[in-house]
Amino acid sequence: MPITLTRRAALGALALPALIGRAQAAPRTLRISHQFPASSGDAGDFRDRMCRRFAAQVGSRTEGELQFEIYPNGSLTKTFAQISGLRKGALDLALVPLTYAGGEIHEMNISFMPALVTSYAQGYNWRTSPVGRELVGLLEQRGIMLVSWMWQSGGMASRTQPLIEPADARGMKIRGGSREMDEMFKAAGASVSSMPSNEVYIGMSTGVMDAACTSSSSFLSFKLQETCKHLTTPGRRSFFFILEPIMVSKAVWDTLTRPQQEAMLAVGEEMVPFNLAGAQSDDSEMARVFAASGVAVHPMEDATVDRWQAVARGSAWKQYAEKTPLAAKMLKLAEEVPG
């Protein structure tokens, strides 16, 4: 006697193999690298907390199909090797200053171009602007997928005299943090020192440098208030904005299912308000912590930003644009982004 199924039962029977397949899918563990200190709960380095939040939410969104291990402090991959690791598929994911890609992909130096982005609003407007699409497309061509945008502001710490105006830089040895920042400081009369942010404490403590630029989160996490007498902080605007996104190796990305890719992109976009709030909170906390430690804190004024921008335009911007036609195009597009 033939068995007759109701419509509801028939639909359930059709869905059963898919449900069984999903239930039997083995979880996959991906590793996330970054160079910053580990956090605990709601305390500790904001960027580590950002990675943990991303991992937890993608894990939940994929119902455990994707799981993550976080490797802080450069414990998985050396700081400057993270970009090449992503490109080659040797590293799954990383939160890394995008300017570290500049040695391999010159155009990525625009992500830490002094005084090009002067506010958080302007930086996050890149996500929906032509310059952002160019940047994301170029990264994909070179083997990297950007999944969550995060901009950070920062400041300048100095061991002796204040470093506020371009004229103050003359004769000082400064860690700028990128080739373009270094070019701006050299144009202002400084000499420069190159090192990752997790080595700045030693450089400042030993007197290898007179001053250093880095993000607000790094000033806090690496306890740089112990190394300086003066700090210049972001005001309403700043010449210091650096893009530090969460990125995935395209070699890894291409092995994910479409729902897993969509989950990563959705979580990355939903995290933007969290990323912005965390960066802004660290700007305020940096000023508070340094002042409490007896460091003289100098908020940057709009007119000061304009003077630094004039120096950067004639040095870092010019040299960047002259390198490749695409760099010139991206610089022009970035200047058109409203802030």
C-alpha cells in the first residue's frame, strides 16, 4: 500500500538530508593573529577584545561550524610577517595595521597617510566611497579579504620637549610608524626611527628615540606614560588616523561555504559601531591615564592639524602619488571623501 505524505511532511523529508549534513559537519578552527597584548573580559587591549568579539559572533552565527583561536602578542606570527602570511595562506586571519602591507603593496600606505584622514567620520566614510572600494579590491587581488573596518587615532609622546607643531620636530629623532609619517617628520626637520609599536617602549626608555607616534590603544597597552614627559592627543581633528582592520587570507576565504563567508561579512559590518566606540574611548582614556601619571597633555588644535597637513602634502602625499598611477588615483579619491 503506497504511503501518502502531507505537504508539510514532504517538505520536512526534503529538508532532512540537509539538516543531517549540517549536524554532522565537523567544526573548523581558524587562527587570528595580532601583535597586541591579550585582554580579559571587558578589560585590556581593545583590539584583542575586538578579535574575541568577532570570533564569538561568527561562531554563533555559523552555529559552531567556525571556531577561532586568538594569538596575541605576535605569538603566532612575527609582526611584520602577518601580511605576507595572509597573502600566502599561511595565516588564516589577522588584525594588523594595513600600512604594514606597504612594503609589498605600495598603495596600502594610504591607510596611514598623515593628515589625509582627519576625523573618524571621514575614515569610516571610506567604506562606501570609491577609495574604499579601490582599497578592498586591490587587497583581494593580492590575496587578502577585508572583513571589518577599524580606524584608530593616536598621538605623539616625547621624552623632553613638547612635540606639537611641525617646528617642534626639528632636530628630534621620531618614530612615525609608517614610511609616509616618516617622510612628513623628515620634511619638518626630524630624523626617524622605524620599529613596530610593540617595541616603542624599549626605544623610548633607552633614549633611542626622542618621540614616538602610535595609536591611543598602543599608548595604553604598552604603558608609554612611563617613558615620556609630554603627550599630544587628538582634538576635534588629528593628523593621525590609521586603518587596522580584521582581514582573512583569500586562500582560506575561498575554502569557506557561502553562508560562512556571509556570516563573517555580516558580523564585520555589525561590529563597526563597537570598533568606533572602542577607539574613541581609548583616545579619552589615554589622555586621562597620562595626565594622572604626571605627563603634560596637549590636545591638538584644528590650526595645528592644518599646519601638519601642509607639511604632509608637500612631502608624504607627493612622494606616495608619484610612485604609481593607482597611488595617485587613490590619493585623489581619498581627498574627496567628506569628513
